[in-house]
Amino acid sequence: MKLQNRFPINLDSVAGLVTGTLLLLIMLAVWLGDQAGIRVTSQLPANSIVGPLETLTLTFSEPVDGDLAIQSFSIQPPVNGSFTFPDSKTLQFIPREAFQPNTPYTLTLASGVLAQNNRSLKKTMIWGFHVRSPLVVYLVAEQGKGRLWTVEPASGTIKPLTDASLSIFGFDTSHNGEFVIFSAFNEQKGSDLWRVEREGGNPVLLLQCGADRCSVPAISFYDRQVAYVRETAGPAADLEFGAPRIWVLDLETKQDSPLYEDRQIIGYNPVWSPDGTRLSSFDGIKDEIRLLDIVTGNQLIIPSQTGSPVSWSRDSNTFLFTDIAESEAGSFTQIREAKLVTSEITTFSGESDKQDYHYNSLAWSPTADMLVIGLQFEENDPSQALWLVDIATLGGQVIANQANYTYGTPQWDPWGKALVFQQFKLKGVYKPEIGFWEEGLLEPRILAEGLMPHWLP
């Protein structure tokens, strides 16, 4: 017996039904999307503890209008900063001043229209965060090897940042506190640039320099570029390295190029302005500071015979540097002030000195018009002290001046509240130490034994 289909199927009807169902589902999805609105997530750490200068990132589920997103964005307590949009779905807030310690912060994105097509955020989003305590990174040289360590000033906890496999001899810390870039010797008798994260562990080779010597890294304020000194290897192993020149490595694109196309321009001690738009270096052949405006390409050349790194004001409009002045009484070290807005160069300190104080190691506070100066009080005593000065009045206090000690390379923390610096005793066994000072201390305290302290915010 032949079976017959009691329910004949019309393929056209089935196709129409499927198509209709898909359209219905699409319309439903669109309707639900309209009801849900734009979604946003923050890139805050899981524990909601951020660095003092941490970039705050918000990611949207779809493209948004930048101006509308910025209008909806707020932080309490308020913090000065700038906004960037890496793409149409990402908003970043870059603080220009450090988030304060022991302060609860609230990041809010208010509900409302965020896109030109009237797509909106249906519900106000709120995130809370706090600021972490900074670390201090320093170098310990043992048995021909250089190794990086960190110490927490509050607790005194010391931890290794790198192992002993590399011979490290110079480094710089990022302003967001997330990484360190250092120089280490390689097997070709040159030196490379490496990167290690805040937690330590295995460093990553950032720039392989071969037989060239790449050193003195200086990370820009927004942590996007690193300036460094490159000395080209000689044509033969027994020949000297070439003159030092400033190069710049872009940390995002990995583009690496000399700062100046003219190979006759040499330089050392690169220093970025706080806003990241200018870069200074010192030409030891011509005894001059060369300043380049990265945005306009304009250059400024200022005579100086000392070669010490410049120290910038917090608004990036002024910097201080040391120089040697000649008089009938002999040579005197002076502190000079370069005002970039007016192109005026004046003597900040030393014009009427009765003796040479050998000024050095200038450190301008990141939050106030206060300056730390390294100087020698007694002509026949090589001890170096640290003097904290009010820039407006030139009044101040000595913060480090122990007999037979020398102090130098002071660095402020992000809040302008505490200092770390190098110190060592002039007599006896050479034992470099990391000194620490903050308001209220009668004399500095020692954090660790080591070299070249840098804050890791």
C-alpha cells in the first residue's frame, strides 16, 4: 500500500515563513537594543585601586559623539585633565594632576544622548576608585651585574623587580607607574633598551641596538615615547663609540628615529617638559642646551657649561639650569631661569654670591613653586647638601646636610610631598644609600642601599 502525504509542503510558503521570522527577530533585536541603549564599561582594575596619574578608560558598545560623551563625564573630587578618543568607541581621561591619596573618588557617566543618531545611555553609570601608594625603584650593582629593586616608603618592604641575568646600568620609570624602561649591556658590547612591568618578572626586549650603545632613557609624560642617547659603534672593535645623539622611540608604533636629522647635532641628558611637547638635551662639545618644540619644530639654544639636566616648571613654560659665570673673583656656579613665553633668560640665584656654592641637582616641585637645590655650603668641604627653596621669596630650609655626606639627584613624588635622593658617606667604605624626606622629618631616613632612586607612582 502506498503511503500518501496528508500535509503537502509548499516550499515557497516555508521560505516566506522563515524570512518573516528572521525579519521579526531582527526587528525585535533592534527594539530591544533601543530599549537597552548604549552600554559602557570601565577599564578600572578589579580592585578599583589606580595609580596617581592613571589614564581612565571607558569603552562603549557602539560609536559615540565625543563632545556628548565628555559632557556626560565627571569626577568627584574634580581633577584637571584632558580627553582623548583612540577610536569612536573609547574615551580616555588623562589627569594632569595626581589623584590624591586616602581620597575616595567617583567617576560618573550621566545618562542621556551620546550619539548623533540620538542613541543614549539609559542609566547613569558610577564607579568608585582609590589611589595606590607609590614605590621607589633603585639599582643595586653587585659582581658586575646591575639589578632593579623596589621599596615601599611607608612599610619598608623591598622586592626584586628584575633578576640577576642582565647587567643594568640606567633606567627611567613611567609616569603612570605601570612599567620601567632600562638599559642593559649585550653580548656585542653595546647596550639595549628593555621594559619590565610594575609587578616585575620577565623583562621584554624593547629595542635591540646591537653594537651601538643605547642608554639614558627618558619617558615622556604621557608614556607614549622614550627619548634616549645613542652612541654608534666604531667601524672596528678597538675604536671609540661615536658622539652621543638623542633618538626617540615611539612605544605604540615602535618607530625609532633620531631627534635631529642633522648628524652634527649631538646631545646627552634628554629631559621632557611636563606637557610632553618639548625635549631638552645638552651638547657637551658646544656647551649649550638645545631645546626642541616637538609640535612646531622650533629650536632654542642656550649656553651652559655644566651639562646638568634642566628642571621644568609644572606649566612647562619655564625651566631652570646651572651655568658657570666668570668674574674678577673667579668662576661661580649660577642657577639660570629660561622663560619660554618671553624668551627671557635671567639669573635665578648666584649673581651676588660671595663664594661658589657649586649648585647642582635642581628639582622643581610638580605641585607648587618650590625648588630643591643641591649645593656645597663650605668651599673647602666637598659635602653636598639639599636646600628646599620657595621660588617667589628665595626663603627655605636645609633638608639634608649631615657631616661628611653628599646628597644629590632629588626627585619629588607626584604630590610634591616627599623626596627621594641619592646619598653616600664621603669617608670610609663606599655604600650608596637611598634617602627619603617629607615634611615633618628632622633629617632624612634611609630606605635602602642602592643607586639612582626613581618614583614608581
